[in-house]
Amino acid sequence: MTKIGDIIRLKRIEMGISQKELASQIGVDVSFLCKVEKNEKKLSLEKLELVSFILKLSFLKYKNEYYYDKINSIFENEKEDYKFMIINNIINKNNV
């Protein structure tokens, strides 16, 4: 699976936008954006939405990945079936 940092870097280059320009538009340092593109740092949900708008990416798709990464980091030492059970419990609780 391609990571969000790789997608941002490739799309930014494809659109002819420099790291400096994009960093300025979303209000972060170039060094931070560089780390995001190397998948060493993560954007906040607010910044991810802004980047998605600027680079014409599907925010909903990357919003889902954002939350999936959050859940994975919370349950990093748990088995996959336990993670899915928790997610399903949350979904079912909210749909009641």
C-alpha cells in the first residue's frame, strides 16, 4: 500500500509545486513537510484536509487512512481480529 507521504510528494511534483510553496500554503516548515513526505511525520487532520484540497486528492479516502493509522498506533500490540472487534463495537454503538 502506498503511504500518504509518498502520495503527497508524487502529486506535489506532478503539479509543479515546490515543497516550500506547499509548506507555506498549509502553514508548516519545509523540514516538517519533508518528513511527512518521507513518512516520518504525520499531518494533523486539519492539515491533511488542506493538502487534499490543494493537491486535488480525495480527503475522505485519506481521512479514513488517518483514523486507521491512529487506531493502529493505539492498538499496535494487539492482534488484528481484536482491532476489528473494537472498531465494529464502536460502529455498532454509534448506529444504535
